[in-house]
Amino acid sequence: MSESKSMANKKSSKPKAGDQIQVKEGIAMPEFPDLMIAGWTGIVLETQGRGATMKVILEWDDTTLNKMPDDYKAHCETQQMFHAMACLPIDTVDLANEESA
């Protein structure tokens, strides 16, 4: 009797559209290296690329938007960037562990 399902049911821990994520410790906003974003949370809108170059496009949640520095929001506005969204390398975020859905 062969039991060939040992690795067949591996769960993917990579974020996908609709997942809640949290930024890992020590991470800065790519376009603004002085802005540390560890702990910021949001919802994945989509993923792009594959492997080591995969990125998540996300929309920050209300908690993050409320704690976001005003000078960052103003800087985004002057650069014609939307502060409520970001594109981050997939290895800089984790799936958020929320038990209240």
C-alpha cells in the first residue's frame, strides 16, 4: 500500500488577492527608505510576477491609514502617488493572523 499524499496537501503561505497582510519587522517603504512600515496592514488586491521577484499590490486598511504620517501623505500627493496603496516584494509581508473575520 502506497501512501503518496505526504506532500500533496502542502498549504501555500503566499498572499493572494483578498488576503489580509502585515508588513514584517525592519521593512521600509521602497520609495521612501526613511519611512519604516513594519506592522502596517492591508488587503492584497493582486500579485504580480513569480518566484523571488513576486510583488503584492495592496490597499492599506483604515488602521494603517489612520497612523500614516501626514508628511508621507503630503509627499505622495506631490509625487502624484496614491498613499492608500503600495506595491511590495512578497517576502516583506506575512499573512495576518486575524481570528475575527
